[in-house]
Amino acid sequence: MCGILAVLGCGAEAPQQAKKRRARVLELSRRLKHRGPDWSGLRQVGDDCYLSHQRLAIIDPASGDQPLYNEDHSSFMAARDAIGVTPLYVGWGIDGTVWISSEMKALHDECEHFDIFPPGHLYSSTFGFTFRRWYNPPWYDETTTIPSTPYNPAALREAFEKAVTKRLMADVPFGVLLSGGLDSSLVAAVAARHLSATTTKNAGGNDHGWGTKLHSFCVGLSGSPDLKAAREVADYLGTHHHEFHFTVQDGIDAIEDVIYHTETYDVTTIRASTPMFLMSRKIKSLGVKMVISGEGSDEIFGGYLYFHKAPNKDEFHRETCRKIKALHQYDCLRANKATSAWGLEARVPFLDKEFINVAMDIDPEWKMVRPDLGRIEKWVLRKAFDVEEHPFLPKHILYRQKEQFSDGVGYSWIDGLKAHAASNVTDKMLSNAKFIFPHNTPTTKEAYYYRMIFERLFPEKPAILTVPGGPSVACSTAKAIEWDAQWSANPDPSGRAALGVHLSAYQSESGGSESGEQRVLPDTIAAGAKKARTIKVTTTTPPGVAIEG
């Protein structure tokens, strides 16, 4: 994923001043070199614009060094992709200049004010230097009519297959990030199937010196859930699998670098970005430049465990809309910046615009968690790929419970982060947090610890305002916490905070234990078993929420 920096509206400057300006733009552009280590360029356009580019060569590596401008026009236009898969920031200098940058670090100490460039928007000199939204799908306004299109498994499957194969275009070695969960496993399954068919058709094809077999990558603490599940999926699909281990101390040592590159103090993002950051470095060392990843599925299909408590289909749909629109501040930010820190591009087929249109047009009643009908979270996606002939995945993988990346790499990772933060932040420091950090005041020692590092790196007020805040349970929005009174007392973004839903949930404050009550649930919840099996139900679990026994 390349890096860009543009400075617009400098005005006609004296030669010496113009020389200084060019040198400064070049200096700031170097802060983005990690995004594009293959080539760089700086071009002055007219009298008042500078365009800088750091290139990561994925397509046609030998050319295309300056895809920046058209000299036939005197106006300028900047735009960001529909969902915000790729980061972009806009800033305004006190001298009247407008700055556009792939990352905040290239402009934060040069602009009087700066902000996130909103996804799906244009910013142009032709309509008065204002933002205009160019992306207007029917679902964007969640207050409008709820979708009513019946669920069509084949249509959903075909749309996703197209989204994946579209992203396999590359002239360099690439692979897939494989955690062993549903989303990354489906990406890997579709990619492997397509590559196998293409290789057979082309009698080998062009393997770019990387071989014709799909490569997969996974990271985790020793013995983590993801490592085990990913290895099983890789064996099933026949990928060339690469498994990377890290320790809690490895992750802690990288925290400051992670915060610098991700430009956030959001707890969930930092927890998940750190193992991804470490893995990306290993992947790049192998000569890989592009990976395909599974971000976006949980937002589209309501895959986070807190969606079990959605009170009705209207609320379910509105929450998915809110989650998709916030992706650019969370998972998209993580996936892009944690990989781009090492010159690695991450592509996300679940966020393909055509696929989103198909998925978000489904009547949300089909997406609701309905144990009485054998429907767990993301059932519509699982069912679409649950085919008997030439199955994409083993059923127990296809129906594996949602595991957030920061949990799946090993539960002791988050526990270790909390312990480290507790050793660096005292009770007195936390009690004064509202005075030290009046905006988005940290409520835990872990959040306080990240905030200290962030403000040392990015002390400007606009930088602080780019990070979202508010309470969250299992990655919910603040609005969704209203769905369950128990969650308001347990606002932790880990999936294990979904008390009564996650199979390895944190113990509740009351210390309630599982009862011996037995219930028989449908085969689909039994993760592909040939017959129904018994499931224990916790005393705190509402009717219809299954906890594996």
C-alpha cells in the first residue's frame, strides 16, 4: 500500500522559499517510506502544489513510479475509498495550505488543524474546498427502511468468490492471513480453489518465484487457539503454511512502535495490531508483498458475540451499519497500518463494494442469532459455504465460534498486557486521569498506559480527537451496550467480556458457575456433528444462548 503526501495551495513563492518548502515536503514524505519502500518521487505541479509518493510495487513493479496527477487541469481533487480500507488524513496550514497524507505522522506537526479524511468522500477545489460524499449505498442511513430481500446462499457465495478472486491480481509473491477462524479460512479456501484451477488451466502459470501453491500465515503465542485451528485448515486446503510464534514480552516490547504506526490509543486496536505487526515483519522477510485478510465480515454479518443479545432485527441491522461506518477507525486502520509498517499490503475482500451491497440487502432476520433454528452468529455466511460436494471447509471449522484476533492469538496475551500496564500505572495516576486526559478519559490502567505513549508521540489536540472513544463490550458500539444490563458493569472490548456467550468468557463479578442443566440443540450448533449433542447452559445465560459443554 503506497504512501502519498500532497501540499496544495502554497501560492507563488520566492525561489528560496520554494526551495525550503520542497525540502520540508521531502523530509515529511520520508516518514511514509515504510508504506512504499520500492521507489519514491516528489513533483512540483504549477506554482503552488507538491505531490510526493512512496511506492509499494505490487502490479508491474518495473514501472508506474508517479501515478499522481494530470497536468491538463488546474484544479485538484482528493478522494478516499468507500469504507476507509486505506487511511487518509487532511490538514490545514496557518498559511492557507491544504495537506493530504496517507498517515497522520507526515502532517501532524505541520498543520494548524488536521482530521481523518472521511471514507467515501471527495474534497475538491471545484466545489469550494468542501467534502462531498460519493458513496451512497442504500444501507448507509441506518434509520431508513430495513432490508427485506430473502436470503440466497448461492448469490452470497458467488459474490464473495468474485470479491476474493478480484484481489488475487499481483505480479509479486503473496499469501493469505489465516487464523483458523471462519473469515480467514473462507478467504483461504476460495483463494486456494481459484489458484488450483488457474494453475491447472495455465499448466503452471507465472509463480513469481514463489511456487504455485497458496501460502498462508498465522501468528500466536505457543499453544494458542489460532495456531491449532490455522494448522488444521492449512492441512485441509493444502497451503504452504507458515506459523510464527511470539511471546508476551515480544509484544510488550513492540507496543510503542505499534502505537507510532497505527496512530491510535484505542485498546482493542492496539491489542490486535501488535501480533499482526510482528507477523507482518516476518512475512515481509520472506519476500512477500501482499496478503489477503478477512476483516469486515463481523461488521457486515453481526459476527461479534454481543450480537447474540440483539433485541430485534431492526436493532441488529442498525448496529451492523454503525459498525461498517466505523471500520476505518478500527479494523481497517489495524489491518492497513500494522502491515504497511513493513511494506506489506493487506487486501480485504469482505469489504468489496459489490459484496457489501449483496450482504447488506439481506433481510436481517436471517442474520439474527437463533439457536432454536440452529443459527449461530454469521449463520448466513456459514450456510452459504456449507456444501456437501467438494466442501470448502470442515464443518467444525465452518461453525467455529467467533474469536477476536487479540483473543485468538492466546488468552494470556491480553492478560499479560493488563499486568504490564498495572506495573506502570499506579492507582493514583488512574484516579487523576480525568484531569490529565479530559477527552476520552481512560478508565483502565491499560488504556492509560497506551494514552501516555500516544500523547508523547502525537501531542497535538487534533491527533487526540482522531481516536474514537466510549464504552464497549466485545467490540460493540456504545449503543449496543444497552442490549444487556450485565454488560454495562463489564465494559471490556475483549470477546471474553461477552458474558454468557463466549465459551471462555471472563468470570462474572458474582462468580456464578455453570449449572448442570442439559439441553439438546440442533446439529448446526454442534459444529457439524452427525447427531445433536448436549450443551450446558449457564445460569446467567438467557434462553437460546448456547455455551459448549
